[in-house]
Amino acid sequence: MAYVDGFVLAVPKDKLAAYKEMAELGRTVWMEHGAVSYVEAQADDVPYGELTSFPRAVQAKEDEVVFFSFITYRGRAQRDEINAKVMADERMKGSMDNAPFDGKRMIFGGFEVVVQA
């Protein structure tokens, strides 16, 4: 069964270019190591909800943009193998140390696909 790693995070508007550069490196590395797909999506129609919302979930500030990102794999075992390779890849060394966003407010997790078209 397919598997998905999902991420929601807030990027300061003045760091969008640096984030996109980081995302392009991530895309290259994950795809080279066997991911099925890699998507970085910038919020376009994402209101700040009264109780819950993507911006609320990551405590987005006025000068930040929310990103919803996901990587797909053929299954959980493949995801674990690919992520081990990605983390060992020299191109990824220190990438989170210099991330252009606050990693403490990032939401992430792995999901087993139950319905897919």
C-alpha cells in the first residue's frame, strides 16, 4: 500500500526564495533515491480559521506563508529505506540547521494511504 510523508509549515515571506531553493534540493534528492512524487504547495486559498486552520496549526504570522508539502512512496518499507538514504546524502548535511523557517512550528508525519485513485 502506498505511503505519504506530509508537512505543514510557515515560511517568512522574505525567505521564500531560500525556501524554494531548499525545496528544489529536497525534490532532487528524494526523487533520485526513489520517491514516487515530491510536492511543495504554497497557500493560496487558506483562511485563518476561528478554531482550526492550516495557518493556526503552525502559528503563522502576518509576514509568513503556509506550505503544505508531501512525498509519496510505494510503501512504508520503501519510505524508511529512502529516508535513510536521504539523511545520509551529503547534499542534505546541515540543511535543517540553516532552514529558512522555524522548524519547531512544522507539523509532519507519515500516513498509510487507504483510498487512492
